[in-house]
Amino acid sequence: MPRPGIVLAPDTIKIGENFSVGSSNASSISRVTLVKTGSVTHSVNMDQAFVDLEFTRAGSMLNVAGPKRAADAPPGYYMLFVIDAKAVPSIARIVRINPLR
């Protein structure tokens, strides 16, 4: 069974803004998520975060609502996944959430 694919994604995501993700099989996508990359010290990962994102489909594109508050997704690097209806994840695309100015 093939994985869903991310063919287009932004390098940077802004808090509270929407962004587009191109998927090789957008019609089968059931979830879009962010997983914070690790920051381990003394055997503890203090940066753990998993964020489900709301989205709509438009052809081969997914219109994704970015995290609404910085407290939901602190600045840094995240792995962006699209997940199909059978719970198969894509290969991650690394994106950065910028700090608020």
C-alpha cells in the first residue's frame, strides 16, 4: 500500500495563518499534523508536541489552518505529516514555525 505524499509545503508557517499543502492523493487525506522535532537533555524530551490541524480539500491541494496560538505550537522546527483514511502517514516534511513579532 503506497504512502500518501506531500509534494508541496511551505518552509515556514506563521501562527494564526492558513497555508497550502500539495498532496499526491489529497482526496484520501483524513488528518494533517505537526510533530515537534526533539530536544532531549538528560533523557527527557521537553519539547514534545503533537498538533492536529484543521484543513479543507481543493483538488490536489489541502488548505490548512495553522496553529491559532503560539502556546499551541511554540516556535521551532516541526515534522508535517498528512495521514490517509487508513492511518498511513506520509514521509514528514520539515517546516519551521517562526516566533511572533
